[in-house]
Amino acid sequence: MKKLTNLLAATALTATAAAPAMAEKWDMPMAYSASNFHSATGAEFAKCVTTGTGGEIEIVTHPSGSLFKGADIKRAIQTGQAPIGERLLSGHQNENALFGFDSIPFLATSFDDSAKLWEAAKPSIERVLEEQNLTLLYAVPWPPQGLYFKNEVNSVAEMKGIKFRSYNNATSRLAELTGMLPVTIEAAEISQAFATGVADSMISSGSTGYDRKVWESLNYFYEVDAWLPRNYVMVNSDVWSGVSDANKNVIKGCAELAEYAGNWRAKEYTGFTLQGLRDGGMTVGPASDQMVQELKEIGVTMTNEWLEAAGDEGKAIVDAFNSSQ
């Protein structure tokens, strides 16, 4: 990380430090807590841009959904209420099935496969975002998604009736196919939702559970490695078009470093947060063979549904990914 910090500093110093004639402040809404590795990466990106542009563009991050709730961030940037922000990519799957490419169960279950899938999907995602007046800056994966429960669960049948926190179309559909009851809950509201019994389970990374101290309410985490969803940082395209070429180069450089840092953190954070869940008193380990097999059968159903919804472009993404294996 020392090398990475030096890289960030070097990029920041590529621009002159002279006081700018006109300075812009960019408020950057983020859905996750300030301690989350995505938010930490975003804060470093913001500092890199602010320093690198000599203060001509000052980015100020607003974590924990404090400026806009997670579900409202993308719309706020599209409409110019905020110039830049971060959001879970698959949170937009209800707008366009392509946004859910990274939540196809058991397609890409490792960091290496996630990177290959992103490479296959990125051109399509950039095109869709451009049509929505948004420009992609960088994207970072979450650690592999596992299942959290209050009580021990060893089969899909035992999931029936459990209140399940959903965060996108894929998680809602997973709940339906397992007989659980989906409840939409933003990341910032997880701790309260579990403490008050609004939900008793979720599928998420060890990172989210660790950040929200879910061991205060939940007892089991099963490492099923279902998928690795991505967060991405976007900027309003009208705002972007007004940025000087010099400052665009600084922002792009900072974005590349942020993506590198975020990927590094995601990998390092995986083992650390799972140990944190154990230290909090949770039972952490692989799911039973029966549950894994039943979940994979559900995954086949969800994959076919996604391919049908995403059409030829979705099939091309999966085909390109499979050919890279």
C-alpha cells in the first residue's frame, strides 16, 4: 500500500499547484459507510483529483447515503443534482438487464473471473451509461457474496419464510426462488434492520457484514461465492464535457489508480473481514453440499432468465467471458 500511496501522490502532483482562477466543488454521494473500502478508495480518488487539478476541481465525498440514498444517487447525477457519485452497478438492473451482468449466480466466482467478465461487459455498460448522460470513471468489485442467517441453515427448504434483505433484482429473485421474503434495505440501514427484525438474512460480502457489525444480530455466514458485484463511479456527461483536457487527464489518472487500489483492497479485505466476523462470534465456513447444489440449480434458472432479458448483447457478454476461460 505504501507503493500505491506514492503512486497516488505522484499523479496528484502532475498538475501545477498554482491557485486556480475559478474553482469548482463536486459533491460526491456514496451509499456505504466511510470505513468501507469502497468509500475509502473514493475518498483517496477525491483527494487525488483535488490536488492534481491544483484545486480547480475539489471533490468532497458524502458516504453512508448522507447526501442521497443509494437508490437515488444515479438519478441525482443524471439530472445534475450532483456532478459525480458512486453506486452499485446491478442496482440499475430494473432499468436495463445488462446492468445485472455481474450478479449472474455462479458465473464469475473469483476475482480473476470477475475481471474477465468486466472486460467483456465494459463496452456495453459504457454505451448504456452514455445514453443516460453518464460517463464511467472506474469500477471496483466487492468480495465474493455469501449468505448470512440468524439461525443455522443447511438446505433451501430451511430458508422458506425467512425475511431476506435484497439490494437488486438478482437478490430479490434469489429470495423468491428459495421461498424467502425479500425486503429492500439500503446498506446504511442494515444494522437497524437486523436489530429490529425487519430482516434475518442477506447475501453479501464479508466486507458489508463486518462494516455493519452484523454479528450483533446474525450468527452464521456461509461462503457460497455466488458472484462479485461491482460499484462504479460515474460523472454527469454534461459536467464532464466542460472539464479541460488537462483536468480530464488528471481525473482519468486518478480513476485508474483508484480502480487498482480498490481491487487490491477487495482482495486483501476478504480474509480480514471473514476473520472479523469470526472474532465477532459468528460461525463462518462453507455451506453444506446439499445447499450448494440446490443454489446452483437456482443459479441455472436465474442465468437463463437474465440471458432472455438481456438479449443478444447479454449473450455476447457471457460468450466472450466463457471464451476467455
